[in-house]
Amino acid sequence: MSFAATRRQVRRKYVHRKLILRLRLFALVGLGMCGAVTYQVLTYQVLVLPTLAAAGTGFLVGLVVGRLSKVLWHEEATQVVAKMDRLGGVVLAAYLVLALSRRWVLGHWFAGHQLTAVTLAFTGGVMVGRLVATRREVVRVLKSQRRY
């Protein structure tokens, strides 16, 4: 049996389905946003440096937010679960406020397609950062339970 097949079995057996779905959604949304940013850069000749800076900043924010999420071992289910905490709700609300008021917040520095690219890059970076941090926490919990 290959190493990848073994890891897949561990995921199915010891990681809760909702957590796997959440990680897949982070990956899909992050990948979709990266694709949209690439389209913006190639089609509308958007500046790359501010876009990369926004993606990097978003990635760092995502790492911090992902590390603050509660990923723990559930004894009865013998699975890794993730609890939605208040911080996740606060981050979601902050993102919605930023998304709705992006012209007012970032409009001083960016306009038009550059504003769209920077906003999408930041959001994509946050999603990828949360994916990386949450996955790291899942592996940490599995290793602490000697399941990985």
C-alpha cells in the first residue's frame, strides 16, 4: 500500500467529515480566488507587486486566524473535530465589512481592476493561510494521539 493511500485512510477514519469539508472549501475558494487574481493581472495589466503583497498579507492573517481555531480530539468519536469559535465569527464579520466597504477602505490607494485584484488576492491568501494552519493543527492532534 502506498504512503498516499495510507494517509487517505487515516483521514477517512480519524478526521471528522465536516472538518474535511471545511478544508476542501478553503482549498477551493483559495484556488478560485487565485485564478481570478491571475485573470485580473493578465487581462487588465494590473500591477503585480501590490497584488502579491496583498496575497502575502492575507496568507499571514490566515495563518494567525487558523492557529486560533479550536482543533481537538473527540474521545467518543475517536476523531479530530474543529469547533466554530467566536473568533471565527468575528473574522467572518470583519471580512464581510471589508468586502462591502472595500472602496472606502482601500480606495485611497487603488482603483478599478487593481482594487478588485488586491481584494481578491487578500481574500485568497486568507483562505490558503487558514487551510495551511488548520491542516497543521489536524496533523499535530493526530500525532499527539499516535494516529498519524
